[in-house]
Amino acid sequence: MSIVLEAQNINKYFEKPTRFQVLKDINFTIEKGEFVSIMGKSGCGKSTLLYILSTMDTEYEGRLLLNNEVISGQSGEKLSYIRNKHIGFVFQFHYLLADFTVLENIMLPAKKLGEKTLEAIEKDAYDKLKLLKIDHLALKKASQVSGGEKQRVAIARALINNPSIIMGDEPTGNLDSNNADNVFTIFRELCDKQHLSLLIVTHDEDFAKRTDRIILMEDGTIKK
Amino acid sequence: MINWPVILTIAKTHLVTKIKQTSVAALGVTFGIGAYITLVSFMTGLNTMLDNLMMNQTPHIHIYNEIEPTKEQPIALYDQLANSTPIIHSIKPKLSQKKIHNALPLLNYLNEDVHVKGAVPQIKAQIFYIAGSIEIAGNLTGIHALEEAKLFHLKDYIIEGSAEALNNNENGILLGVGVAKKMSVHVGDRIQISTIKGDVFPLRIVGLYQSGISDLDAIQSFSNLKTVQRILGEAANYITDINVKLNDVELAFPMAKKIEHQFELKAIDFNTANAQFETGTTVRNLITYAVSITLLIVAGFGIYNILNMLIYEKMNDIAILKAIGFSGKDVQMIFMSQAMIIGFVGGVLGLLLGFGLSHFISTIPFETEALPTVKTYPINFNPWFYGIGIVFALVSTFFAGYLPAQKAKKIDPVKIIRGQ
Ligand SMILES: Nc1ncnc2c1ncn2[C@@H]1O[C@H](COP(=O)(O)OP(=O)(O)OP(=O)(O)O)[C@@H](O)[C@H]1O
Ligand SMILES: [Mg+2]
């Protein structure tokens, strides 16, 4: 099995209000097709770690490898490209562009990538919508769909460029158990059928138990 | 590498969803550019009119024989006093003729010069208009009517009759309107004039002349060269003034100097004679541009404000865009293109507004005695102003958009996402 994501000796400090170490010597790997969850007490540094892994936060010590390539220390331009092509991100709060339709929201990362024609992108977007069973919402304004639906739109958007890994920061934290279950099923299927790698931060014990592996964090370190 | 179609769609969507603010920002530009176009068209229109008023009638070089004291007094020739400073009291001008010596060869010489558009001879004579027992002092200028019409727009100042009529009539006179009014005579009537020596001549009025300067119109009249020569009892080579029009007015000064030197005559160039005139033009242009730039700066602050507001409102969008792979530069370009779209749309509307307004002004009647040929307010529809206007709009919106866009570029998505 090939390694998709590898963190080597990640340390992270916050300077304000006083200097303190949030992440202490984090080391782990995620293999292709693995569904991994991160758990831990509130404030132990899960989100901070995820922002670093997603390349949005660049102020850390240590090395980060994506598909065996070092991405630490790359230029902002390059990191944007990596985020665009290789990383799908799903937030706790369904982060959609409110002024755009569901379809446009989903197409946007692919348009930015610019590898396919507009027709091909639109077809891809519809495929993802169908996969998530929300194709009937395609032309609705993003601000006019429900929370659970928004989360599925966000997942569809994360999938559009067929990324190497999907990261989620409590993607089900804001959903009722029914919807949360739904999202889990979707993730599970993506993992099983399309060999997608997933790294999901969650507080939901049931959710975590059904993943392939749980990374437990405590005070900025990995327990197991 | 920037993916412009995507950037522009996002920019457009933002603008359309915030159509009210967008419109206000664009209207600011429209107003600034519209005012600039109107102002500059009107001001330069007026300038050109005033320039023409001056330039049409005024020769670029006026050559005549000035009665003045000899510059070099005889004592300067006396070697023995070379090291001392002579003081001479009561210098009197030298006795000389009013006529230009060898005027006809000089005219030929000037007309052959490639820089000269034309040189025309004139004779200035003091006369009296005789009305019953009253004598009114005046000036009679002998001219070549057709040449004057061609070079100095004489026709614009003939309000009745024509230059041809004067040319065709040996005893014709083109009478100043002020004189005609005083003497209550009309075109076709006969009047009598007398020379200083006392000779009386009857002349027929073939037209009325109005320069717009009433003091001048109350004394000035024109007749043919030959007629005046006959009245004065002078020969055909008697010419007192030569007026020169050049192809390029800038050459007036060096040429006047050359003529003075070469022919020992007085030659006054246009700029020396009308120094205050250039200043007026400069000041008017200065005012126009100062007002326009002020308006555009105000509009620029409007755009700056609105873009800043838009960026605060779209903070989440910016974070999402960055999270899904748009670079800081992309985001900057989104907001820059919004500024430029506002600038372009506002600018084009401003050009239209400016054109409409200046067109409207150009139809307003504007009649004044001083300008017999002008019927409506003068407007200069110079395409350059429209070019400058749109460049102005784009440049000012570029600067207004630059700082907000720079700020959007630097927004840290993690901070926004955490803040949620
Ligand atoms: N910008 C910041 N400056 C200083 N300290 C911060 C900053 N952001 C987070 N922290 C601190 O870093 C620690 C880790 O925060 P983080 O958000 O990673 O926790 P978390 O594990 O995601 O918690 P939760 O489960 O509640 O989301 C917390 O103690 C938090 O107060
Ligand atoms: Mg968190």
C-alpha cells in the first residue's frame, strides 16, 4: 500500500497571548484507501493539526509529505495548487459561497484547476451530486438548502477534482444523528468503492469506531 | 497562472448580488468622468473660440515703420570718447517716412518664404467722416479685401455686404458699424470723407464691419489699397504696414527678429503683442483639470469604501476560495477586477453623460455682439478627451481597488475559519 500523507515531527507554537506549544512532535502516516479518524478532548489541537495538514497553515516545524513529496516550505502559489488538486476539505460549518448555485459551488475547484472543459466539469459535478443524492438541488442557491444538504454539497465540492485525500473537521458536528449517519455512509462508500483516503476529526465515538483507525490526541501529542 | 474566466465569473457574481453598492460606486465614477468631459469640452471650446477671436484677426507678425530715436547717436562714432559715458539730453526722433521702404519687393520676398502662409499689405490713414457740418475722426485702412478675407477671416466681421463687393468697387468703403450708426447711413448710401490735408472724397458704402470692440467699430473703416493711395495722393508702392500669417505661429518670434534685423523695420510677433492671452488659456486649463481630478478622487474614495465593505462582507467567501485552492493572487485579482469593472462601466457611462451634457450645452443659444459668427455655446468635441476620460476612470479605480484587494490577498483563511 502506498502512503498518501505523512507527518514527520510536526511542532507548532502559538505566540499569543503567551508562547505555548500546541502540537508536540506529531508523527503518523495515512495510506491510500484508509479511513482514519482523529479524536481527543476539546482544545487538544485537532483543528490546528488539520489546518497544517491541509497546507492552509504554514507556520510550523517539521515535514509534511503528500504522495511522498515534501510540501513543507513550498510557495503559497504551489500550496494553493496542491490544495486545489490533491486535498478536499469539509468544514464543520458548511462553508459554501452563498451567492452561487449548488452546481456552481461544486464546479468552482475544477474550474480553477482548469484541466477539463466546462462541459466535462459540469458532467463530473452532476455525477458527484447523484453520488450524494442531491442532484435535484443543482440549480438552487447555496443559501437556500438545508444544513444536511449543505454538508453533502460541501462533500461533493471536496470530491470534484478526485483528490488524494479528504480532510474533515467535525463534518458531522452540526448535524442530527440521522444526517450524521448519512454523511458517514457516504464517506465509507467513497473509501470502499473509490479507494479514497479520509482523515476526519470527530467527537462522535460511534462515528470513530466505524472508521479503519482512530488517532487519539491528548495535549498536542498522539496517544495512539 | 491566473484562470481569468473563473476570476471574472466570481467578480461578476459578487457585483451583481451587491448591485446597489456597485451602482453607487459606478455612479461616482460616472459623475466624475461626465463632469470632466463636460467641463473640458466646454472650457476648451471657449478657449478655442477666444483664441480664434484673437488669432483670426491678429497677424502673426506685424511689420511697420516706427518713428523712434536712432539707437546709435552720432557721438558713439567719435573714438576719443570711447572710454567715457556720454549723456545726451532731449533726443528727438529721426525724421523718416511712415511708408515701408521697398515694400513691394519685401512682400514678394515674404510670400515666397515656405513658412509664410501669406503676407498682405495695408495702408493706415487718419481721416474724418463728414456728416453735415460735423467731422468725426476715424481710421481708414487700405486693404487687399480678398487676401484679408482668406488670411484674416475678414468675412466673419462683415455683417452686411461682402469682401468681394469692396474689391469690385473702386470707390467702395467698408464702414464700421459704430460710424454707420452715428451717421445713420446704410449700405448703398454715399458718404464723404476728408483727409488730414483737407481733400474731400465721396465713397459708396458697400458693407458694414463689426469687430466686436465698440471703440474700434466707432472709428475703423476699410477701403481698397488703390483707393486709399489715391485719397492720400501717393504712388502704388506706398504701403505702411505688412501683416504676415505663418503656417506655424511658434516661428513668429524668431522670424520677427530676423525681419527687424534684415530690413531695419519694426516687426512685432504675435506672442509679444498678446502675452496675457496665453496665460488666460493656461489658467482655464488648470482649473478644468483641478476640478476634474478632485471629482475623480472623491469618486475613488467611494470605490475604495465600497470595495472595503465588500471585502468585509465576503470574508467567508475569501476563506472558502482560499481553502479550495484559490491563491492569494487569485483573490486579489477577483477584487481588482471588480474595481476595474466598476471603473470601466462607470467610465463609459460617464463618457456618455459627458457627451450628452456637452451636446446639450452646444445647442444653447449664445449670442453676443462681440462674436458675430457664434450662435450657440462653443463645445470642443475632441475624441482625445474621451480617451483621457476612460484612462482616468480606469487609473483612479485601479488605485482605489489596489489597497482593498491587497488586503483580501493577505487574509488568512485559518483565522476566518477558526472565527466561525
Ligand atoms: N490563534 C490562536 N492563538 C492562540 N491560541 C490558539 C489559537 N487557536 C487555537 N488556540 C489554542 O490552541 C489550542 C488548540 O486549539 P484547536 O482549535 O486545535 O483545538 P481542537 O482540538 O480543535 O478543539 P475542539 O475540539 O474544541 O475543536 C486551544 O487551547 C486553543 O485555545
Ligand atoms: Mg476544533
